Amino acid sequence: MVHFGTSYDETRAKTIDAINAKAGEAFPDYEVREAWSSRIIIRILKKRGVVKCTPVEALIRLRADGYKRVIVQSTTLLDGAEMDLLRRDIASVENLFDEIRIGKPLLYSVDDCRKVTDILAGRHQDAADAKKRSHVVLVGHGTYTPATATYSQMDYLFTEQAGPLFHVATIEGYPTFDTVLGRLKAAKARSVTLVPLLFVSGDHATNDIAVDWKEALESAGLQVDCRLEGLGEIPEIQDIYLEHIRACL
């Protein structure tokens, strides 16, 4: 199991630790180990006495322990920059193994996106109210690769499956904050609920969403509520990752 990681202990327990344990329960005949891809977060945790392996380190340890076949499942959302880096890491050591299979990220296929849309729309339907002009904005990280188009696809699917009161935006990609603000103004929205479209509700959720975006929307005259729940906390979302592991098997 490969995770970007987080320096927030509470959300780590609810997301990363939880899905690691769930994978162990779902596949009892397999050895389940984890790796973290963010070198910055690994260094932060090391200062606290918490040691996490990079993907290459974890794979080398597996080989040293005699394992020759490995399934690598990342908890990233998109098939973008993080997956590209992971594939390069795996390629650097794959000659040590008989076989390495790589699972798909959360939002890989249209079917995956539809499943996630249904899950999140159902979870936050109470916050979307046409009479009260209450909208829901799901905020993702964004990426500089073409995979950023997945966020626009999710935005479209929310409109199609849940209605025009749901929107998707990103911190560092497209759709942007200005994109969604323009749509909220056009709809004459009065209030907004911000929801992270992130695996963990860590630094980006706490600072970018709950502070920067919240304050900017309030400055635009909107009432703002935040629901800081990471996608990794949701059992149905965890199950999609496990389905991707089963597909590898």
C-alpha cells in the first residue's frame, strides 16, 4: 500500500492506517506492508521518531525477506504525477522480482468516477438545498499533468447525477477557485459547504480549504461551512481501492 502521507496523526489513523488494516483483513493470505511517497513528510515524521519507508525502500525490504511477487496499490486519486513517480520507482527495482503488478488509482475509469460521485453526493446531499440556495463544493488538490481533466469530469458527473448544486474545484489545477466562485455568483448562492476531495484531511484541508478558501468565499458574501473528512475515512471509498487490488489478483 503506497500513500502520499500526512503529518497529521489523527487523520492518518482514520485513513492510511484504516485502509492498511482493511487490506489485511480482505487479503489474509497476503503480507500487507506500506510505503509513503512524500519525502518531506517522511522527514517530518522521522523527527518525531516515526519511521516510514519510501516505495523503493519497501520493495527492497520485501525482496530481502524473500518475496518475489508484489502488488502495489496506491491511494492516490488520479493517474497523474504521483503515479508517474511511483512507476519510475518500481521500474528501478523490478528486475529484482518475478512480477510486480500496479493497481489503478481511485478515479481511473468513468465507472470509478461515477461510484465516487454517488458516494459523495449521498453523503452530502443534506448540504445542497435549492430553496436555501445552499451549494456544495468539493475541493481537490489538482495536478499539472493532463490528469487534471479528471476533476472537470467529476464536476460534470456531479451535475449529471446529483444536480447543479454540486461543484468540483482544485487548489492547484482546474477548475480553479475563480471558476467555482463565478458559478456560485451566477446561481446567486447564499451558502456553501466545502468538502475535501482528498484522501486525507490534512494540511491542504486544514489550511487551504478551511482557512484560505473559506475566508475568500466569506469575503464574497457567502456563508461557509466546512466538512473536513478525508476520502480515506469513508468505507465505501476504501472498498473501491480494494476492488482495484482484486483486479490485480
